[in-house]
Amino acid sequence: MPLIAKILIGVVLGAAAGYGWYRLVGCSTGTCPITSRWWTSTGYGAAMGLLLSLAK
């Protein structure tokens, strides 16, 4: 599998997992720095997916 495809899949799956975490778990008080807004949770998930896709 080409590296760019591996990275793209990792970022998309990470973003989906981040958004899923926001929707399913979220933050009931609104004070959580990552999970209180959907875009921060999705961005964090995408970044983690990127890092995991680059790991060997």
C-alpha cells in the first residue's frame, strides 16, 4: 500500500473516531478542552490517526 494512502486512511479513521468519541462520550460540563467541541475532538482524532499511521 502506498504511504499516502496509508496516511489518508489513518487520518480519516482517526477523525471519525474523534467525532464518534464527541458524540458518544463527549463532555457533560462543557469544560473539557478536547471533547467539549466537535471540531477539537475531530482534529485531535485526526492527529492521532496521522501519528499512528506513521508508526511502524
